Amino acid sequence: MLAFIIKRFVQSIVVMLVVGLIAFVMFRFVGDPVDQMVGLETSIEDRERLRETLGLNAPLPMQYWNFISSAAMGDFGTSYQFKRPVADMLGDRLPATLELALVSAIFALCAGIPMGVFTALYKDSVLTKLFQAISLVGISLPTFLIGILLIYVFSVQLQKLPSFGRGEVVDIAGWSTGLLTVSGLKALILPAITLGLFQMTLIMRLVRSEMMEILRSDFIKFARARGLTPRAVHFGHALKNTMIPVITITGLQLGSIIAFAIITETVFQWPGIGLMFLQAVQDVDVPIMAAYLLMIAFLFVFINLIVDILYVVVDPRIRIEKA
Amino acid sequence: MSMNKETDEKMSVIARVLDSDIWYSFTRSKVTMVAALVTFLIFASALFAPIISPHDPFDLASLSLMDSLLPPAWNAEGDPNYLLGTDDQGRDVLSTILYGSRISLAVGLVSVAFAAVLGITLGLVAGYMGGRVDAIIMRVADVQLSFPAILIALLIDGTVNALVGGMDRERSAFTVLVISIGLSFWVQYARTVRSSTLVERNKEYVQAARLIGLHPFLIMLRHVLPNVMGPVLVIATINLALAVITEATLSFLGVGIPGTQPSLGTMIRTGNDFLFSGEWWITFFPGAMLAALVLAVNLLGDWLRDALNPKLR
Amino acid sequence: MSKFGRFLAASVLAGACATSAMAENSFDYAFQGSLKGLDPYTLRETFTLGILTNVYEGLIKRGPNLEILPGLATSWEVIEPTRWRFHLRKGVKFHNGNDFTAEDVVFSAERLNSEGSDMKGRVPVDATFEIVDDHTVDVILASPNPILHYEWELWSIIDKDWAEANDSMRVTSASDTAETTISLKANGTGPFKISEHTSGVSTKFEANENWWNWDNREFNIDTVNFTSISADATRVAALLSGELDMVYPVPTQDIKRIDASSTLSALTGPELRTIFLGMDQRRDELLNSSITGKNPFKDIRVRQAFYHAIDAEAISARIMRKQATPSAVMVSPFLLDNADQFERLAYDPEKAKALLAEAGYPEGFEIRIDCPNDRYVNDESICQAVAAMMAKVGVKVNVNAQPKAQFFAKILASGGYETSFYLLGWTPGSLDSHNIFANLYGCRDDAGKGGQFNIGGYCNPEVDALAKEILVENDAAKRLDLVTQAYRIVTDEVGYLPLHQQGLAWGVSNDVSVAQRADNVLRFEHITKN
Amino acid sequence: MSDTLLGVKDLVVEFSTRRGILTAVDKVSFDLERGEVLGLVGESGAGKSITGSAIVGLIDPPGRIAAGTVHLAGQRIDNLPSEKMRRIRGDKIGMVFQDPLTSLNPLYTVAKQLVQTILTHKDISKKQARDRAIELLDKVGIPAADLRIDDYPHQFSGGMRQRVVIALALCADPELIIADEPTTALDVSVQSQIVGVLKKMCSEHGASVILITHDMGVIAEAADRVAVLYSGRMAEIGPVRDVIKHPQHPYTKGLMGSIPTITQEGDRLTQIPGSMPRLTDRPPGCAFAPRCEMAMDVCRQNHPEEKDVGTARVACHLMRKEGAVA
């Protein structure tokens, strides 16, 4: 197990280095950071001086090395736009994104799994048709449109839920959470649904097809032949086996939840890292972009590791082999 | 006589199709038939857009700002010339939808083809070569997964513009979309093909092929491809729908097809700004078209998956 | 499901019983852009400087109609053509309780022109400051400058002692690794204090009871909450839903909707920014064009043809929904007294065709227009409309609309002025025409020396000479005459193709009253709320 | 008849498909005494497994029991509501499936699966259930059962797994065990061990067994009586010894010819030419007629009735003649 984790860890570092390098090459083309850092009327000489101070005139490999070597020590540089250490800014913004991603993942799982199980067990029920229709909406319209429509209905027309921001947040040991206040929870609803709808559909469909396949397997037939209750058969034996692919996909999807958060955060002005990243792209704030990408890669690798560990917990076959 | 024989053969092909299980399951499902009809209509109308659409929205000289923002024809202020109204530039919404779905479908099809070719090739190579090559390809696949299409598009948009640049913003945007969507999809194909290749690699015929001097890779290509066609087709269908949606999403982030030759996604993004101001038709009709397309293609993909999966039949 | 159900139920319940925990008179508003730092010298950008003037103050102040009023200086006079005397307000205290004195003014002037400052030049670099007494400062100039103090509203005066104590002597620079206090906290003399600031997200202000003008204050609000909302639809939704008291800018198409609401209204007015098209008159061969070997834009007939072909009225009526004023000059009539002397060339596609034919392009040609898509009001739509209009006279215009980051990276000096046809907007920072002649019409070399933002490279030495005279002319009437002469030349030569002054649009709740300034700056001190 | 445990009468199982209704089991009847082992043989597709599934009520749509009755210990069970039938499954009737590799849930320990099954049918404590589970494992011949009980299925070998499956089938002391090809997936070396275990357990518990297989060797070794199915119909049923020694039905004869025995070593195995007809195109008369060397005109027209021939019952037109002769 330890060897496995170490191997993973080494691979992760390589992955992240590659990500960083690709990103750095591409930043060249996103725009000129200096143009975005100064007013339009700033003189050419001042711009050139700024470029020099920022080290933007250094050769690309040098810039990359500088970035990586300080990133290794937890220093992601200073934001060109905000003049603040990027690490601090990520720290400020990360809770918002993680809470949103978590709540929408929970929403996707809590709605997707039961719906998937139901549609697999009662193939001809009216409710099944309804669930399938609803779930298809989640993948038939682009996220931003769903977000705007939700805002239109629940904020503008009904005036029940806020259209932007996180509401009031409470700071607990440096982690600002919106989960403890009423306005914070209300503010979470629409963005979480918007972000989670697509994943919910995915999970529902996955659970349904996996479940249908597993219900035909020999051990389910044997379980039924032993007279186990339908409850034990469906939710014990079948669902647990269904969970393996679901865990994998959900884990992998967490990465894309965080990426898709860029859109949701923009629509709902959610002060998370996705919004910060998009603004950084618009402003060519290279340190933020680099740190964000590195962090996404790290998160992904981390989630992958968790998924593998969960796998081991759920599936004893792997557990024994690794041990 | 030979003519007859040919027609006979053709007939028998048709007869075989009509007799096949897939056709049967197709005719049994009304939803699937409707989905197929909708898909067919959308593809046909996109293909024949220049013939059937009342206006040419891409001909800038024909646009007049004075005709802009007209509501649909049945509305009191509508103009019968513009059945579904006009957008902010005076483009006929109906014609633009027809032309736009052409572009959206082109983005979808090309990016899916790109992903499939890339994925199948890499999957075959990984499965066949094994060892370090396999490890590297699959690790790259892991990296790839942490970069969804959105991120790739944001990053390469500038790069492609700088490299392709030149006159044609439309073409460079198309390239950006195809590359970023294609790159985010290939992993699925690669994994499917790789596992199938791993199974085939050890079979006798591969060894035998090597003995008689044939390149085993070619042999495997011939044997693996038919085996994976089913899953690949299913993935491709669902990816097509996803690609069209992704294109729309990317246009929201400003890296989509530009407004002079709008795709469905661009139209929705533009219309999005007019939602609160009452000009609903600019978003609604393209949105409905997109939803219909994605829904229909998805339903077809679902059906195909079930029909091709012997376990579920 | 159950978790989410409970969560929903909790929220609905909560929604039913409590919503108003806010301070009694709080003004909540949102703007498109964000406030990234609090150091008033790091970014020369109207919004950032404007919002900070509620906290910091300048020596002068501008009123709702941009009229110059006394600020931290109660009065000033030109003692000699090159020596100005400023009398400072007495009894003014910074938020931390320190007294405001002449020392602070001198310190601020030095800091303004120091390394890393983006505000350089707002006080002429060669000017020297002399302290006469604690509340009198002399400014000695190298050459006469009648508009010395025009931009000084947005030059915030910083407390020297506080800056020293908080390691904020230097201007916060992007290469700093440690945060400076001044970019996170503010200590000004203004009517509002910053009580909470989350960079790029939101900022909370509260009224400063120790403000020097507290007893005569106009405003009745206690706190101000600013949030940045970049997505247009969300910003409008937040206003429509009653969550905010004001949002700006309001997209042109939503003005109608806001006006239709019984609780909201749209405040509109002309802005100072002029939107125009620029044409490359410097290169010998155009970039991204079908014409090779020569530059059609060097021919005045081609420039005139473009002018005649573009229907600025239609753009203003349809694309801008009347929220723009077509303009014949490159400056807002607000800033030029006799702007009405100038007239646009008529919209006349036939004449345009004839001119093109005369210039040797009867079949037209192909050219790319570079255009931002997230900078000005409806920027991309305008470019598309221009392309459609040019198509009617046979010129094929390919629209290259890009995010501002990539757009500016390419078209400015740093990108080698890589465009031959472009859309740009310009507001003279000094609110004076000289800025336009220097920056937009001044001859330049390839590196950008001279008229740095003269991207098209228009050049007429006569205009350069007039610009020099304008700069030093102290007599207002003579000055206006020189300015008019210069405008006449550049307008006749079609150096640029002005389109319009875009409109300001603020969406405001009927419960509040605000003063809309033409420079799009919101001063909290004019806000009242019922 | 008081010793009759199971009575299957005129059982018909149909599947509705797009090509019409398929009769997978066509009027099959047989009885089973308590303690008896009945072999059910036939080629794949002959309807053996479906007969087994029909008895325990595990025919899934689109299949259904179209006609006939099934009585267990005098109680009719083919038309019971699903919940009542569930209680009979595992409790009164145990099943053993072909593939021990896929019959066990890979994610649960053997203990969990055993205890769960025991608790479903017996009102005892968890502790008692576990003790019983260990006892069962011990009985089916799993060494160190008390240690291995907490292992996962994949930690056992194939043969051991099949022992676990048998233990699971025996959890609630069922009166009837239906073993569907219990040895097919196993190595030849462990096949007879498993048959031995099965037989021993059943005789200890006094349970009857229906042993479904295509392997006549297994039948010869374990069964008391044997029923031969062909294309969903009963061809011949009788005591194992008699059927093997003196097969009556031409199909049974052919089948017996295909068993390698020590005495016949070296001889070529006889093979029946052709293959079993698909259920979709079963001929109108005797299903075996197309392959039968002795087929007559009547065979191609009429389906033969079952006739008692000595100790056996046979469905063949030849029987009338032979019977008459005899």
C-alpha cells in the first residue's frame, strides 16, 4: 500500500510538472500582462521597466524554473493584478469553490443514485419516464443558460433566492464557510443545482445501466434463489456492486465539477477560484493562472488517489492484491 | 442477369437489416424512432441550409440594422419575411438557426472524429506495445482528464490565434474548438480500444500473422476495430451531443465561434443578453433547436448502447 | 436525497422568517469590474480611482457636473505663470486621527512619481513642491500649465506618517512578495472608511463621522456594500430581484426593462468616452488585407468612403438603442465648448462607392477589423454592424473580436501596433483636448515615441505644433481657438472615424437618489436613501 | 404417494419474443421422492435449467409459466405470490449454480453472505447464525472454517467456492436442492469431490436433489433416477441403472453412446449426427425425428405420447411397436 502511494506520488509530481510546462508555454499567447497592469496612458518606458521587474523578459525555461522552484516552497508568486501573494488569494477563494463543488456533488449523488436505482428497478414506471426526461434536460442545455433561467425564475420572478454571491459567511480558523448561515445556505442552492445538474444526469444514467447489468449477474440470481428479501438483493448486493464504477466516475467528475465551476461561478458571481481564474485569464494574471492550473492538477491527482483508496475499501479483491 | 444478381444482393442486405435485432429493437421503441426522425431532420436541414433557408445570414451585405430585433412573424410587430424574428444585427433567426446548426454539427462531428481517431490510435499503440509506451500514454491520459475542454480552450485560444492568426477568425475559432473538445474526449476511446487490444494481443492469430511475415499491428487493427466498433459508436454518439453543448458553453466564455457566422452556441450566448429585455426569440429558438438536437442524439446513443449490449437485450 | 431535502427545507423555512439583518441605511451596489487593490497609485483606471475618492481625497474635487470644486485645498492661485499656490483645508483629519498637512501633499506628490506608480505624470514629473507653511504649498513648474489641477481629483492624498509606520512608502508593486498594508487597508480623509475589503470580490464602507464636511453632508447612508458582478445578466437580475440598490453599467437592451419596473429606474446620460475606428495610415502595406503593395488608407478618399459608408445613426439607434450620441469629433461635446461646429459626413453608400472607385478600388477590397469583445458597450456588435455596412459598398470586412487582453496585447506599441483597422474608445484622462492631440493624433515612430496611442499612425506636423501651443496657453479663449483649429484639420483629413460617445446607464432603485457623473464615477457623498 | 416431495405436472414455460412465442419447456412432468436424487440431462438449450428455475419461481420476463403445476410437499407453489415464494426459496428449496466464480458476491465476506441467508430464514441470533455458518462450512469440507469464514470469495479456489455455494444452499435445511450444472465449471479433479459433498450433505439432511447436468458421468455417479430432456420435452425418464444400461429412446441411446467408459476405452465414441433444432423451428412431430435413424412418417407428423416401458417412461413412436412386440 505504501509503495503504491509513493509510486502515485512520484507520478503526480511528474504530471504536475508537465502541466506547469504546457501552461507556461501557452501563457505567452494569452496576452501581455503589462498592458493589463497599467492604465492605458502609461508610457512605453514605464511598461518596459515593469516587464523587466516582473522577469517577463527572461527566457521561458528560466521563468518556468523560477516558478516551479518557488512553487515547491509554497510560494506561487504575487498576483500582477492584486499585488497579493497568490497563495493567500487561493486560500481566500478556495473554500467558496470547494463548498460549492462539494454541495453540488452531494446533490448530484443524493439525487442521481436513487433516481438511477429507481429507473433500473422499475423500468416501465411513469416515474421512470419522468426521471429520465428531467435528467436529459440537464445535458441538453448549456450550463450558463440553465443558471440564467434559474436566476430568472427564483430570483427575479419569485424573489426567493439570491442571484449572486455567497451570502453571509462565517470564518472558522481561516476557512470562510457559507454553510452555517441562512443566507449562505440560500445562496448555495441555485449555483449547486446549476453545477450539479449535469453530474446528476451522468450519475443517474450510470447507476441505471450498471444496476441493470448487475441485476442480471449470477450472484444476484443466486441471492434471489436463496430467498433473500428484494431489499437485501437490490440495495445490499446490487447497489454495492454498482458503486464501484460510480465512485470512479464521480471521482473523475469532481475534477470537471471544479472546472465547470468556472462557468457557474461566473453566472452567479460566486467568489471562488473559478471566477478568479477566468478574470485572471482576461487580465493575463500569469501567477494566478499558473497556480490555479497547478492546483487543479494537484486536486485531480489527489482525488484520483482518494478514488483508488476508496476502491480498495469497497472492493476487497484489490485490497488483498495490494496488501 | 448480373444486374439482377446485384439487386438481389442489395435486397438481401436490406432484408438482413430489416430482419436484424437492432432494427427490431428500433421499431419497437417509439421514442427512438422520433429521436431518429428529429436527428435526421436536423442533419438534413443543416446540410441543405443554403437551399431551404429564406435568407443568407452570412451575407453581410444583405443585413440591415433597421430590420434588427423584429419579433416572430405571428407577433403584431413581426415581419412575415422573418418567420422567427431577427437578432440584434438584423439576421433572420430561422435562417441563422439553420446555418448555425450546420456549424455546430460540423464542430461536433469533426471534434468527435478527431478524438476517435486519436483515441483509437493511441489505444491500439498502448495496448500493442505495452510496457513503458503503454504507461506513458495512459499517464498522459490521466493528465488529460484533469484538463476539461473548458480549460484547454481558454488556454489554446490565444495560442491558435497567434499561430493561425491571419484573416480568418472563424477558422481559427473552429480549430480551437475542435482541438480542445477533441482532446478532452480521446481518453475514453483510448481506454476502450486498449483493453480490447490487450485481449487480442495474445491470441494465436496474432502470433501466426507474425510468422507469415504480416505486420501484427495491421492484423490487430483488422480484428480489434470490429470488436470495438460498438462501444466506440456509442461513445461517439454521446460525445457528439456533448461536443455541441460544450461548443455552446465555450462561446459563453468568449472562445466560441465568432458572431459574424454564429453557431447555435453563439446565438444562445448572444441571445442570453436579451433574455431580460423581452427579446426572448433570439435565445429561445436556437436553445430549443440545440436541446432537440442534443436530446435526440442522446436518446439514439442510449438506444444504441442498449441494442448493442447483448447482456441487456 | 434526504440530506438535500433537509437542507432545502431549512433554507425555505429560514427564508420565511428572516431577511433583514442589514444596517439601517445601507447602500448596496454592484459594478462590472472589481476593486483589486486599495493603493490609489497602482492602477490608473477610472473605476478604481473613482471608488477610492470616497475614501481618499484630492486637492480638488469635481461636482455632479464635473465642475471643479475645492477639495483638500480650499483655494489656489497662479502667482506666476509657473508658480501655483494651494491653500490647504485646516482641521482635516485622516481616518486614523492624524492631521492633514502640507507635508502629506509633498509626500504624496513624490510617491505619485516614484518607481512602480501608475499615476506618473498626473503631477508633472518636473514640478517641485515647496512648503510655505503647514497649510500652504507652492508648486513650481518647468513650463506654464493651465490644466495642472484638472486631474487632481483622482490624485489621492496619503498620510505620510501612516505610510511610514506601515511600510507603505513605496507604491505597491507587482513584484512585491509581501503584502503592503496600503493595498489592503485605506487611510484617507474622505467621507467613508473601508471596514472590510476582499480583493476582487467585495468591499464594505462605513460613513466617517469625523469627515471635515460631516455637518454639511448631503448623504444619509451609514454603510455602502460594493460587489463586483461581471456577468451582465446576473448584475441586472440582482437589481430586478431587489437585492441591490444600484448596478452599473446596465446593458443597453435592459434599460427598457428597468424603466418599466415600478421600483426601479435607469439613469442614462452621455459618457465622456468616444468610440471610434482607426485606420492604418503609416504602413506601406496593410495587414490582413487583399490589397498588397500599397496602403489604401493613405488615400483620403478611401477614408472618406469608409466614413460615408458607415451609418453611425443606425448604430446608435439599433445597436446602442439610442444610448449613444453620434459624434463628429474625437471628444465629447462636454469637454469641447464648440463641438456643435463640427458635423459628421453624411451616410451615403453611393458616394462611398464613387469615392472608392475614384481611388482605384471599384470592386472594393478585403480588410480585417480588430475589435475587443469585453471592453466597450456592445463593442463586438458594433464591429459586426460595421462589417455589414461596409459589405454594402463592396468592402469585405472580417471581424476579429477578441478579449481585451489579447486585443490590447496586439494593437498597442508593445505588440508592434499590429492592426490596420480597429475599434477603440478614448476618454481624455485630463478631461481636456490636449490629451487627445498628444496621444491620438501626435506623430509617432514605430516604437511608439510621440503619440503613443496613435495606432493608425496619422501624422501632421501642423497638428503637433498646435498641440504644443495648446499645452502652454493660459488664456481660455485663445486656447479654445487653437483647439478648434486643430480639430478642424484632423476632422477634414479623416484621421480617425469617430462613431459616438457611448452612453452611461445606471440602474437605480427608486428608493435612492444618486448623482450620475459623465465620467462614470459614483461619489457616495451624493447618495440619499429613503 | 406420501413420500413424494415434488410433483411437476405438464409444466410449460414460454418466452414471448419478437419471433413469436417460444416454448422452452413443453409439458414436462415428473415426481421426486424424498431423499431421491434425480438427474436432469440434455444438451444445452434442452430446457433443463429453465425447468429448474421454473420450480423455484425464478423465470424472469419475457418468460412465464404458461401451464402446468408444481407441488412441493403437497402445496402448490407455481402460483404463489412473490413474497410467499421468496420465503420458500432458500428455506424449502436450495439452489446451486454452475459457476462458483460468479455465484458469490465478490464484495461480501463468506460469513456475511452465509449469516445473511441464515437470518433471512431462521429466527436466531447473529451469533448463532455465525456458529451455524462455520458448522456448515466445516461440513462441506472447508478446512479451518472458523478462520476462513471471514475471507472474501476470491480468496478461495474454484472447488472451495463451490463448497461455499453448497453451504449457502443448505443454510436453512431445505428439503429440495436444485443443483444446476454444479461441476461444469470445475476442474475434472474436483468434480467428483463436489458431487460427493453434495450427495453426502443431502443424505445427511434428508434432502432430495435435482441434479441438472449434461454430463452422464456425473449422473451415473450420483443420481437415483434420470430424466432426459430433448428440445424442451421429456424423452425418457427412469432409474439411472436401467436408462444407462437399456436406453429406450433413440436419443438416449445416442447419448449413452457418447459417454466414455472404461469398458469402451479405445472405441470411437458414437456421435449423433446433426444438432438439436432451435426452439423457433421445432418440427411438427417428434423433435428428434430429423436426427433419428429410425424415424418413421408418424414421427414427422405427431408428437409421441409418453409411455411406460418397463421401469422407464419414454416418449417415442417406436415404443408402441416395440411394446406391442414385447
